[in-house]
Amino acid sequence: MERYLDVRDRQPPEPLELILAELDELPAQDWLRVRHRRDPVPLYNILREMGFKWHSCWVADEIEIVIWHEANRNFDREKVAPC
């Protein structure tokens, strides 16, 4: 099941903090879709260390990031990711 988080109007470091808080509560079979106004490059190493995978792409002037548990073998990025 998808969870959604829009951090486009938040100032650093709040987007990172909100994303990590959501991931702490994310069930293994779920994924998080994040809308952000900039590419949160520091987040990606944290995700890797926490055992998550992600896919990101720019949609117009914002980035959309889909994050899921690496162990979730049933996750189909092609069906969920925007591009």
C-alpha cells in the first residue's frame, strides 16, 4: 500500500526528518511516495544503509521519489514509479 508525503514547501532539514520518520513506521510490504522540490542527495546513502531501495525522477519542476524496503520482493517498480 502506498503512503504519500509532500515536502515541497518545507525547509531543510525538515524534509529529511519527515521522510525518515515515515520510513521508521513503514510496513515491509508498503512504499512511500515523496514529492520534493529538490533532489535530496544526502538521503540516498541513508536509505541504502537502512535497507531501502528507491527510484526518483523529475516531473516538471519537482522530483518524485518512490522508496521501498529492499527485502520486499513483491514490489513492482514499473507499476508504481512515475517514469
